[in-house]
Amino acid sequence: MNFLMALIINGPIKSFCYRRLQYLSNKFQMHVLLNEMKELAAQKKVPHRDFYNIRKVDTHIHASSCMNQKHLLRFIKRAMKKHLDEIVHVEKGKEQTLKEVFETMNLTAYDLSVDTLDVHADRNTFHRFDKFNAKYNPIGESILREIFIKTDNRVSGKYFAHIIKEVMADLEESKYQNAELRLSIYGRSRDEWDKLARWAVSHRVHSNNVRWLVQVPRLFDIYRTKKQLANFQEMLENIFLPLYEATIHPAQHPELHLFLEHVDGFDSVDDESKPEHHIFNLDSPLPGNWVEEDNPPYSYYLYYMYANMTVLNHLRRKRGFHTFVLRPHCGEAGPIHHLVSGFMVSENISHGLLLRKASGDGVSEGAGGVMGPPLPCCAPQAPVLQYLYYLAQIGIAMSPLSNNSLFLSYHRNPLPEYLSRGLMVSLSTDDPLQFHFTKEPLMEEYSIATQVWKLSSCDMCELARNSVLMSGFSHKVRPIPSFP
């Protein structure tokens, strides 16, 4: 990591990479000028294929917000009509029915609307990750989040399973859209994996159009403050030991073994802009000695997730089981060294916005996102890292609509620049519940990107192709033909 950090500020290498990136951009523009009409004509000759019926994968989408707000609203209203007397929550030792929960809020099904749900991100969430997280609570009530979009609750995650199955049915109906949904494992207790697997298997939450990724929120500091964990080693053991046990003795953990067959890999999630009080180096305490209440830095989380996952993969490969990859949120905000860590250990990353600061494009950002003066030649924003991501073809799942509400205005998103330079980028939705309005959020993402950046049909197809290559879907997965 020290070598890479030195590399990205080396003057001659910066100049070389800047020229290479400019060459790639200009070469693409020349290609478009010479061949755009030829490409369009060639596409028209391909039978039975257009943008609507090529396969595309939503490579970055969270299961707890994979439905749009209208869908969630209809589902809650339906539950209020059909299951009013079902016990859904326990408050201070007292059981509450769904009817009693809504009575405490002075709400009826008739009162509910998209506006009262208030789950959509707006201008107030820009650079306010805390406000964005609060949007996961329908009507601002965490109890509704627990009842409707959690896997472990009083109703054993029944409602959440039903709404995800409805999303799966929509994907199957569209036929050519797939998604990799993210479910959370927190590392607070050893039985989290078994509970999650039991939820998935008992409710039959399965579709050929869906694979799973497991996200681990970087919240050790909160668990340590609440005395739920003694040290970071305990969190790692809670995350990985059940996986070793299910790999060595699958018959003793049949549900977890079955669930893992549909899991592609791991994700690391949280607000990257949080200040880090420690720099990961040779003197950093080992996980067993990390007992302080400060959160470990981003690179510390990534290294120990990668190290444990690598050993687990060796074991699973020996046992004849499929292996996992690391695909973290990386480069959405925070320091540039997050992208260095991601480059070293990740198969793909999500967001990657900070690579634009490493592009050498001659501009910097002032306060409030205002364009600043040209960067001096010795500026730390070097093009080296972006060129490394290009050479390694590390996948970058980008979500411009999500970024527009949180960190970067849509017209300044670097996706078209990355695409023209040949980086492996794809379009993804992130959180349809917060950012999208239609029944097909992935198509909505493609539609807006195409209109704003004037993408050609060939560009759209390349983004879709990248999403398939980046995903964990097997090449053997094929739809069953509807004809003999």
C-alpha cells in the first residue's frame, strides 16, 4: 500500500498516465466520429436483439430498498387490511398487533400516501448521510422498518420476504433484467448467518434472476460502545466462523450451506466520509487487541475481510464449493487511499467517484462543490490510480441518481468519461426505494443516463455487457425457451 501511495504521486508516472488517459479519450472520440453509423447499422442486423432484450444486471442494489416507494406503500396497505390482528412487535415485554402499532401513530390505511411514507431522498440528504439513513424508516418510524424490511423480527421476516418475492416476480416478468441483492450480516453474534439462511430457505426467497451479496456494515465502534463486542476479533469470528463450519460440515448446517450456494461475495458498507482516527500500518493492533471504541479505518476492515475470505475460499475450493469475491463500496467519499485499498483486494467496487479526482482533468473542487482553479502540476490528484483501474479492468458499479442525491450532482458524474477511456463501468440503482419512481428502476437509470449524456445504443449495450461480466451470475444461466 505504501508503494502504491508513493506511485500515485510520482511526477513522471503522473505525466505518463495523464497522457495515456487523454489518448484513450481522444481515441474513443475519433472512433465515434469514424464508426458511429457503421456500429448502428451492424446493430440493426442482429436478429431478435435490441436494448430491451439484452441481459443487464443491477450489480449494486440493497435488498432493504429494492422496491420503489409506491410498491412499499401498496404492500403496507395490503398488510393493514389482511393482517391487522397479527402480532408483529414486542414493546417493553408487551406484544403488539399491526393494528395497535398503527394506532400508536394515529394512522389508518386511508391516511397513508407516498408523501407520508417519506422514504424518498431529496435535497436535504445532499452530503448528509445521517439524513439519508433515516429515509430507510417509513413514516420516520424505525418500528416499521423492523416490521416490513428486516429478516429477523417478530414475524420471522415474513413481510420482507413477500415483498422481495414480488420484486423477483417483476424481474422474472421482464425476463432480461437481473439483480444482485445485498443482505446484511453485522457481526454482533454467532447465530446471524443461521437466522439469515433460515429466513431465505423457509420463505423460499429464490429466483433465477437474483443472486445475493452479503454486506458488512463498518459499525464496530457502535457495538463496542454498547458492550456488544469485546474486540474486533470477536466481530470477525462472528462473521467468518459460521462459514467455516458450514463448509466443513454442510450436513450440520443444511440451510446455511444451501443459502451460500446463491451468495456471490461480500460487500463493506458505511459512510466513507466519516473521519478516521487511525492509519493502518505495521504498528496497528491485531484484531484481538483492538479494544478501543474508535472505529478501525477503512483499509483495516478491508484487509481483514479479504484475508479471512481468502483462507475460506481455499477451503471451499478444496471441498468443491464455489468461492466468494470482495466487492465493497469504495471511493464514494472520503480519502483517496480507500481506492488504493480497493484496488489491492477487490474484484469490483461500487461508486468509484473519487477516481475522477485522480483523472488529471485540470480542475479541483472548492467548498460546496464549486469548480476551483486549475490544479498545479504537483497536485495530489494524480491520474495514476484511474489508469491502474483501467489496466486491471476492475469493475465499477456506478449509480448516478444515488450520487446526485448524496455526493455529486448528476451533470458532474464521471461515468461517461470512465466509459470513453475504457474503464469497466456499469449502471446500477443502489436504492430504488429512495431514488427511483418506476416499476423498472434499472431501466429508469439507463433511460436518464442515455438522455442526459446522449449515449448511443452501442454505449448502452456496452454498459449492460459490463454489468453481466462484473456480476456473479454463472455463464450456464440461460432462460428456458418458450418454444420447442
